[in-house]
Amino acid sequence: MKHHLISATDLTRDDAVLILDTAEELARVADRPIKKLPTLRGRTVVNLFFEDSTRTRISFEAAAKRLSADVINFSAKGSSVSKGESLKDTALTLEAMGADAVVIRHHDSGAPHRLATSGWIGGCVVNAGDGTHEHPTQALLDAFTLRRRLVGGRNGGAGADLSGRRVTIVGDILHSRVARSNVHLLTTLGAEVTVVAPPTLLPIGVSHWPCEVSYDLDAVLAKSDAVMMLRVQRERMNAAYFPTEREYARRYGLHGARMARMPEHAIVMHPGPMNRGMEITAEVADSPRCTAVEQVSGGVSVRMAVLYLLLGGAWPADTARTDENGQPA
Amino acid sequence: MDARESPARSVLEAPDIARALTRIAHEIVERAKGADDVVLLGIPTRGVFLGRRLAAKLRDITGHPVPVGSLDITMYRDDLRLRPARALAPTDIPGDGIDGRLVVLVDDVLFSGRTIRAALDALGDIGRPRAVQLAVLVDRGHRELPIRADYVGKNIPTSLRETVKVLLTEEDGRDGVLLGVREHTPAGER
């Protein structure tokens, strides 16, 4: 595995399966009386959040703490960033404090890549969502849930990938970092991905993505093993992408009658936060086929796996620090 | 274990391993006065198979099933930072847990004792056994920690340049213990 996790394309099939298998083992820690492992003792993980987030930040924090890492939470609100500090100066500050890993969420696409390749910091960088670019750990936890539900068996399908499974991603593909990461990761894992959206909500160049594109939700529903509904990101919308919300909901929303046309075993996924009544009705959101809550609980295990695999072993940047950190006890 | 080894010499054959495990099973029953509260936990990879074999023998001797599971110690190792992150093996604690029970850890080779130290730490996070004992197929010496085995299949005095390789049918297709000589000794590794 690479030293950073910036994009889902950084991962090979074997990397991705290793992360999912590791997450499957780490998921059991949650069932134990002491939900903690000593593995990252003495490592510092900084959560650098320039954008609001509930699930991702809490889940990275829980993951790092369960591995005994020290966690420093940094949110742009109430920090020197609101006084005009640049990403570079913030990064240099973190480096001076000895951050071993920086988990970054940023409103600009490419900020994590800049952080990882600029030489400002020596630790590893984990992308927790950058602008409309990528959100690789979300894709990993979606794949984790998909594998548990669709492959299943002992150990949640350990060792297996998602070959032959058909996943449909519906909604605001244009603004969705979740969609982009999922298309790449799920394809790497062997799944066949179809994205469905109104033409205005598809990004330029989507034809080069390794997936099918459709404008008609009903046509693909019947042959999907999983349908992933995306939120319409009103905060990123600066133009009229569709006539009315009602029309969007009718053509691209998932309601009970549509769900009934899906195959018996198919699941409904949602990365959250949901807009009930918009892309998903309450009936579907509350049905047992909707895995939104399951996805969140899998998120902690997947992020533990990512932090363990990036930080747990020896890595090249560590050799320079071995002396000050000392040999392991 | 290691890439380059000179031709290895067999020190235990399949029947020897079977006899050693039978003896260990009897010793466990004797010391635990019936093995009623015994839980066997094998340390992956080969300790798990040895644990299952011991459980089968204990069932034959005592007439009741003995809980058996596995305990992965990767996350508790003290040499994690010396190598790239490793894949995890399954940890599988029997349904009734280990609280108040006699846990017998099972491993193939006892060497530095560091694996067992890690296993004791891992156990502490899972529950509070009444007592913990250790059963190993081979004790090759060279302890680096104050740890000893309660049940030993065979003591094999070795030099540090030698390697001990346990083969089990479940993993390697046949039973046996091989003693080889390592041709290179990478610093800081085992």
C-alpha cells in the first residue's frame, strides 16, 4: 500500500481486499468489553477539518482512539484559519507538533494531494473528502457493507472481492466525491457500476469513467444488486440543474414502489446525510433494506484498518524518526 | 518462515506429534483435575490447528466438549514498527468467554517468548481468566522474557542460526518438525 490514501485509485484490488479483511477483524473489537487495541500507542493523528462533517470526523476520531493513537481535532472554525492562515502554515504547525497522520477534509479538490506531495509534512495523509473530488474511506466502507450483504458467509466474505455484483449510483454525480471514489474502488473490486443522473448532474468526462451511464433509473433498477442514493448537494449548486425538487424526486428519487421493483436480495445504500422526501422517501430510508446506519458502524472499522495499515508497521518516513521514538518496548 | 534455508533435518514425525499431543492432553486433564473449565486458545496460524487437535483429544479423554478458539496477537506485537503492517488473522473467542476459566494458550514453537507476552496482553483486553497456561509443541530455548511453557511436546535445543519449522496437515499437507540452518541472519529480525 502507498504511504498516503488520497484517491480510491491509489488502491489495487489486493490493497482493497486487505483493508476490508482487516476491517472485518477489527469490527470484532467493538463487541469486546475493552474496545481498544494498543497498536498505535504513541502515534499522533490529526483530524484537520476545513469543512463541516459529523459522521466522518467522529468515525475517524473513534477509529484512532480505539487504536490508542493520540487524536488532535482541528476544525477551521475557531482556529487561525479564520484569521487567514494558509494551508501551508497550518501544515507546518502540525508537522512541528509531530503529527504521524493527518486526516484532512477540505472544501477544495486536491488539497489532500497538495498536503501529501508538497513536503510540508512527513506523516501520512488520509483524504477524508476534498471538494467534489474523492472520499476514499467512504467508498471503502460502502464496499465493506456491500461485501457483507452481497457476499456474506463466514467473516463477512473475507478474502473475496465484489466481482460480478451490479451497483447503481443515483443522483448528484457532478458534485459527489462519494460517487467518484465508489466508481473507481468498486470497479477495482470487480463490480459493474452504473451511474444514473439527469444529464445536468453528470460531470464532464464521465464517459471516461470505468462505468455505464444512464438517465433512466427504472431501466436499471431491476438488474441492480445494490442501489446507492446520493444527496442532492444544494450547498454546491450555483445554477438550476433541474426544474423543481418535485420533478427530481419523481424521476430520480427512490420510493416504495420503485424499491419493490428491485431484486429480492438488493440493498439500498445512502452515504448520508439524507434528504428524506428528496432522493429517498422515509418509507425506503426506514426499511430493513436500507443500510445507511450499518454503513456508519462499518465506517469505524474501515478507518481503523486504514490507520493501522498506514501507521501500524514500518514505513520509509519512519526510519528517520526511529531514533527519537526509540525502539518498541 | 525464511526465504533461504539449507536442507532441513526432520526432528519430529507425524506419529511423534500425535503422541506428544496425547500426552499434553492427559497432562492438562491431570493438572486441571478434569478440564471442566478449560478453554483452549490457539495462536495463529499453526497454534490454532494444534488447539483444535488438543480439543479433540481432551473430548475423547473427558467425554465432554472443550471450547476451543483462536487468539490473534498481531495488534499486540512489540515489533510491529520493524516491518510493514501485517495482515490480521481471525480472533475467535468461544461463546462463553474466558472470564473465570482456565485458558490454555497453544502455539507451535516457543522461542523468545515475545509472542506469548503479546498473547497475555491480548487476553487481558478480552476478559479475566482464572489462570493462564501455555502448551507448545516445540520449545527451542533462547527466551528473551521470563516466560515458560506448562506443557511441552518436545524440547529441542537449538542455536540461534537454526530455524524450527512446524508442518501441519491442515496448513502444509503433512505433519512434521524440521530443523534447518539459516544462511543469512538479517539484523533485528528473527
